[in-house]
Amino acid sequence: MPAFQETYPTNTTYTVAVDDTSSVSDQDGITMNGNQNGSAKSRHHKRKPTIPFEQTSRHKPRRWPLALRFIKGAIHGAIIMPVFLHALFAAVIVFIDIHLDGHLGLPPSIIPSLSIVVGLMLVFRNQASYNRFWEGRNHLTVMITSVRNLTRMFLTCSFNGDKDESATRQSDRAETERAVKILMAILFATKNHLRAEWGAFPGVGYKTVTGNQFLHAEYSDLLPSGVIGYDHKGVGIPLQLTFFVEQYIKKGYQRGWYHAPQASQMTVQLNALVDAYGKMETIRLTPVPIAHLIHEKQVLALFGMFLPFAMVTEMGWWAIPLTTFVVFTLYGIDGIAGQLEDPFGSDRNDINMAAIVEDIRSEVLALVDEWKRVGEQNDESKWFMGAYDGGSPLAGIPTFRVISFDD
């Protein structure tokens, strides 16, 4: 049975046969086929990275249970101070009540009444913050989908194969490649724009509100040569780059590369991209109302202060760890909501925009390389992204069985 081999970044070689009974094996001798041979433990601890999601997928298994994680991705560092202060306050109340006969105890019935109010406020805050996170991820997906659709349309439609002039042919193809790279640059520029990292164009120097200057070279090879940025004057780079794409669509229509409905569909995709970019800006620039934040913090603090008074009579010294646990839980929920409010940052719990955009860059550049390879053969009978001669576009395409690896 014919097979092909690919070497992944982890230096693990996979052999995949091209029939329905294909199997996957690695250098460690672990084999998985349609019957899923091999132990579950081996599959769990041998995470297999995938090329289409090389940056966004997790390349190694979790060594520790999540319940024992206190640093990476945890909220403990942000809430340790208020939790410690509440624990200290509870210790003072218990000491006064027991050793100084302060008689500070309150009826325990006040806790259920206050907990209802605190719970409603935290549910509202957490749900609102996660909605911002989820909507931000969906809008990023809309932008990526628009870039993919426009890339497909540009590479397959934007060239008139009837032209014989070699110079014109090379110029048209170079212009198409530039337009596709600008599409990728829009994604990088959006990431930096939402993080308030300005100064992507060389020669433009100014400072952000934090006093830091940024000159990003991560996508300088995707920008048009000689372009001048105006983000220091209030014009976002993603919006500025869309003018180049719109101009390319207009030129392609005037040159007869595609008819009016195709040009209209390209414009629709570009408009969807700009619309998603604007909605992500809205999430970034619209904070939770300060009145809600102030009231929530005050209610949490007061609730944590009332807990030791309601517990000290019946619990004694146990009121200290119980108060600490309750306060830790409530402040943890509030801290998570605070991190999800702005999902476009670089924190561990934010959307991993850098990795997502890098994966799209790899994907689009692979399409461009294949498009250039087919174009260099100067044979329009070849199928793009397959290069099959004649017949049906699906003729001769091997069928691969989908193989999934457990997390």
C-alpha cells in the first residue's frame, strides 16, 4: 500500500497509508489504527502536534492536575492580597471574641441573605466578561474567514491567462501576491492595534500612553514597500491597509479578471472583515461601568468582613480558614472576570492572537507558494492546489482517513 512520511517539529515521524485501514505509528513504537490499539495512558502522554494548528495547539501534556496549579494560568497572584487581609481580619475578630470576651458574634442567619446579593452580582459580572471574551474570539474568526475567502478568490480568479506578454504576466502575479500579503498584514496589525502597540511602519516614531515605543518587524515583509503609516494621527493600520485591498479589487474588475458579481462578493468579504475589526475595537474600548465595579468591590469586602462575626460563636478558630476559603472563592471569580474583560491582551487567559495569526500566516504562505509553483510551470491546464492534468478536479485525489488523538 503506498504511503507517505512527514517529519513534524517534534522530530516524530508519522507514516500514514492512503487507504481506509490506515494506521499511525511513531518512533516510540506506539501504534494506533482503526481499532485504537495502544494504552490510553500512552496516547495521553504522547501528545501529537498538528501542522495546521502548530502554534495554537498545546504541544505537551499537563504534568500536574489543574487542582494543584497555582502559578501558570491561575488567578492566585491577583487575589492573594485581599484574601490575606480578610484572613488577618478574621483572626483579629476571633482573638478578641475568645480571649478578650468581646462577644462579637452575630446571628448566622445574615449569611444567606447577603450571599444571595453577592452571588447575583458575581454571576452578572462573570457572564458579561465571558461574553466579551467569546464575542472577541468570534469576531477574530470572522476576520480570518474573510482573509481565507479573499485569498482563495485572489489566487484563483485574479489573472487573465489569455495575455501573452511575459512582463505583464509577471507584474499581475506580483500584484496579486502583494494583495494577499496585505490581507495577512491586516491580521497582524489588528492584533497590535487592539494591544495599543503602535509604530509598525519604519520611520514613524512616537510613544504610547504607557511611554513605550513599538517598532514591530514581525510583519514588515507583508507591508507594501514605501507605505506611510498614519496611526499616529488616529488612523488604524488595519483600516488603512483595507484601502489597498479595495483598490486591488477595483483594478481587477477593470482589467476583466472577474465579473461584477465576483467583485461584489470580494467587497462583501472585505466589508465583513472591517465590520469584525470595528466590533473588536468596541470590546477593547468599552469597559465595564465603573459604578458597577465600585459597588461590587465594596459588597465583596463587606461580605468578607461580616463572615467572621457570623461564624465566631459556633466555629471558634475554625472561622478563620472558613472565611479565607469563602473569600478566596468569591474574589477568584471576580478576578477571572476581570481578566476576561479585555480578551485581546497578552496574558495567559487572553485569546492567543499571536499564535492564531502565525498559523494563518503559515497557511496563506503555503497557498501562495503553491500558486507560484503552478504559475512558474506556465501551464493553465494544471489544477491549482493539486496540479492534476485534465479530467475531474477530484480524479486521482487520495482519500485519507481522519485520525484524531486524545488530549
